[in-house]
Amino acid sequence: MCVKDVVINNQVGLHARPATFFIQKANEFKSTVWVEKEDRRVNAKSLLGVLSLGIVGGTKIRIIVDGPDEETALDALVTLVESEFAE
């Protein structure tokens, strides 16, 4: 299992379009991916789950990945967040 805390630095946070990019990236991997905000954990491959966290800009989240490609998945998701969801 790999875990990393990151801060969502884009202005809108993980809403609509950025959340879709995040979920698409998570779905590229076989590993299970979770996103935690404070005391809530949701499946990072679920749009409804990610949107339900209400992640706004400046929020610290924890990405948790467990599975056969966990390190690659975590690196890709962290890179996406750090790029502020640039296409």
C-alpha cells in the first residue's frame, strides 16, 4: 500500500472537470485507489464519491493506492494534482 498527502492547488478544487480527469487517471490502473479528506474515505474511481467530498482549492487530501501497480498509480495521480490538472 502506498499513501501520499497532497494539496489541491487549483482554484476550483476537485469539482466537475478536474474530478473527471482524476477519476480517468485512477481508472487507468488495476490497483484500488482511495481519496481521504479529513475523516471521510471514498473510492477515487467514483465520480459521485469524489464529488461528495467537496474538495475546494487549498484542501489537503490523502491518496491511498493498493494493488499490483500501486507505485505507478500513486506517482501518476500526484503528478496530475501537482500539475493543477493541466491537460
